Amino acid sequence: MNKQRIAVLGPGSWGTALAQVIHDNGNDVRIWGNNPEQIEEINKHHTNLRYFPEIHLSEDIQATLDLKVALAESDALLFVLPTKVTRLVAKQVAEVLDHKVHVLHASKGLEQGTHERLSVILEEELPKEFVSGITVVSGPSHAEETIVRDITLISAASKSLTEAQYAQNLLSNDYFRLYTNQDVIGVETAGALKNIIAVGAGALHGLGFGDNAKAAIITRGLAEITRLGVALGAKPLTYSGLSGVGDLIVTGTSIHSRNWRAGDALGRGEKLADIEANMGMVIEGVATTKAAYELAGQLGVEMPITETIYKVLYEGADARQAIVELMRRAARVENEFEL
């Protein structure tokens, strides 16, 4: 692949880590954000201390507050933003974008109210004549490990195999490897919904439960994630891959996961408002729980773990008692899909 110019929209932990990956592959990277102090820090000190206290970024990585400057002569745009602001920024991009680009996104969530996946939001808001295709980049990946060039494997999913291969070639190297996939619904829903289960897994830990409970919530959580995804048109096998069980394992078991940490704090009795205030970063699993709960109700999909977490987060249910009620549900068969 020839040298590419990439605009990374979002200077958070994952956006910064992916910017470094893209730069390591010999490309020109510009990070866009709206925090003047953060942008100045990246340009002047080549650090992003809020997320990576001990990391220095490559000096060639530039940051800007000007969206038009970030997009100028870009070959691709990579959205790495909280779900709640993705549509707003996409509208801003649509106002200044003046040439055709590849569009990638590496965020994980469902939009509140509409319950839409992020690729759908981008399809709706970006000018079609300037978008060659949209690719979802998702999988088991902690920014804290990627930024130090630890081995990471994820998926690049697009309706167009050519677009998925573009992302694969752009990001793959000796420590970062992508596999192509054309099940966009599956990859996106897996990435969004696993955050719910991670909150639950953290809560079990905070309540003092052990590895048996951890294995149970991850396994049965995967089953209900798959149920909802298939109802939306996804392929069941996708949930056995990197973006499904892979991402669920890494997010549901690691202290690096802000969703797991939020759940752990809930289990220890902290209030959600205090947890969100202290985290300093968006806890996507909290908002996604509400969106998934509502969507499952509309589609008639049974999601008992999600429903239980919803009750704890939004209705003030006691977490320990909610687990007892979940365990007392009627007996069921285990296997639901023929893969």
C-alpha cells in the first residue's frame, strides 16, 4: 500500500493508539479533537498523559482543532468517538468533506433513542458521493496494550470486501493483525453488546463471586448477545470470532476495561453517578444497556442478563438480589443455534 494520509477523529485512548499503529506503518496521521490543551500537548510534547502517562508518541503525529485541516487531502477517515457524539461529528464532517475517502470507525455502542449501529449513523450523515465504503474495526483490544505494541488481533468488517481489505492493509503489521469479515451487523453488535456483559462481570467480582460466576456470565452473555444480533440479521458464527467471544473475554475479565471497572465499583456499593464522575472516560456499557434492553423488548428477544443489569443501573435494584432472581429463572436448554 502506498503512503496514506489518515484523519483520526477522536484523541481518546483508542484513537491515539490506532494513530500510532497507522503511523508505525509509514502513513501520515492527523488527529482531530476539540480540547485545545490536549491538542497542544500532542503537538508540543508528543504525549497524551490523560490516557498514557508514560508514553511518548511519534513526533510526526500531528493534532488539530480544525476539522477542515484534518480532512484536507485525506485518503481515509477513522472515527474513534463516543457513541453519543458520533452523529454530531459526522454532520460536521459532511459540511467540510470535499473529496472521496475510505471511512472506518472503531467505536462500540448503540445510539440512544434510535438504537442504530454506528455504521448506519455514518451512512445516514456522510455524503454518499464522497464515501467509498464504511469499515468497522473491532475486536479484543486494550489501548493500553496496543500503544506499547503488544500483540493484538481484531476484525475489519465491511459490506465490501475491498474496503475491509483496505483497513486490513492499512493497520496490519508485526504486532497488530486484522482479519476481514463481511458480517457488519454481527461485528458491530458484538462490539457494542459485550460492554453490557462486562459491566455484569465486574459487578460479580465486586460482590465477591469467583471464577465459576465469571465463566457463567461470559458464556451465557454471549448466548444472549448472539440472540439479539441474529434477530437483527447477523450470522451466529461471527460471535465465535474475535469481535464476539474474543472481545467479550478481554472486556469481561480485565482491569483495563472501564466497563468491568464500573461494574466492579457497582458491586462494591458505589453509586453510578459517582462512578461515572470518577472514571473520566465514557462507560459505553451503561448507555448500551438501556439501548439493548429497549431494542430487545421491541424485537421480542429474551436477554435476561441484560435485563438484570438494566434493573440495577436504571431502576435501583439491589445487585445481589437481582442475581438471585436471575438464578431462579425457569430451567432452559443450552444450545439455541445450529452453527
